[in-house]
Amino acid sequence: MPKQKAMMRSLSRKGTRSNRKPAVAVKLPAPAERSVCERCGALYLHESWRAKRKLALGPGETVRWTVCPACKQVEREEAQGRLLLRGKYLAEAREEIERRIANVARRAAYTQPERKIVSSEFRNGTLEVRTTSQKLAHRIARELCKAFGGKAAYNWSDDGSVDVVWTRAAER
Ligand SMILES: [Zn+2]
């Protein structure tokens, strides 16, 4: 993976349109190595955010406290993924479904701290779960289908965000 990254970087450097940096690089300057998110404990190391790990510091080395991009996204309530859960079965098994969603999110965060739940709200028979990344919304929907059955319909927008509607009619 790092090899691929390095190659992509060298390719983009070779590009003639040198002012066209990838959107992410323009938007978010990379944090310093060994930055630690003061909210979720994610650690920025070797150019990516990782879940909280043990970190050995050499003499003179120190961590820098910051707030990671995903936590900032949660604060701004900015979602790239949205799940809408509907159907009779939701009313019957909402607690179990919510527990499952929390579980999936926890497991995802273990390896990818940038994937978080922004909000979860039940209103008028629909559970709306918003996530920082469309991949997490996708993964949750997949796990719901696996665990409870039902159907998931995906709708991607031009900006890369996704709406997923998961429905299941009633008890099997
Ligand atoms: Zn964080």
C-alpha cells in the first residue's frame, strides 16, 4: 500500500498541471507526525490516521494534540453517508438493530478511525444514521442485510456522498 501511494504521488508530481493537487491535499494540510486526536485518540503516524495504539517515544520526541478530521466532521455534523432504515421490522427490532449498527461502527473505527457515526435519530418510523464516510454507511447496510435480511438501495450523489435506504417488511 505505501508503495502504491508513493507511486501515485510521483505520478502526480510528474503531471504537467502541477497546480492541480488532489482535492484532499488542498483542503486539509497533513498534520504533524505523531499527532493524537484529543477526542477519539486516533493517532496520525506514517501519513495516516490509525486507531489508538501504543506509541513509543524516543528521547526528545513528543506527541502533538489535535482534533482529527473525522471528529471535526462529527462536530460540524457533516455526513458523507446517510442510512434511512424503514419498515415494520424496524419497529419490532429497533434496539437490536441499533446495537448492531454501533457494533459495526466500533469495529470499523478500530482500523479506520476516520469512519464514524455523525448522528442517529429515530423519527416518524424512520431511523436516520449519518456517517462521516460513505464506506461506513455502505458497510452498515451490508451488515444489516446479512444479520436481518431486508433490502438496501444505494443512491450515490455527484459529491461522493451516498444515501442508503434499508427496508425490511416484518418478522420472518
Ligand atoms: Zn478524532
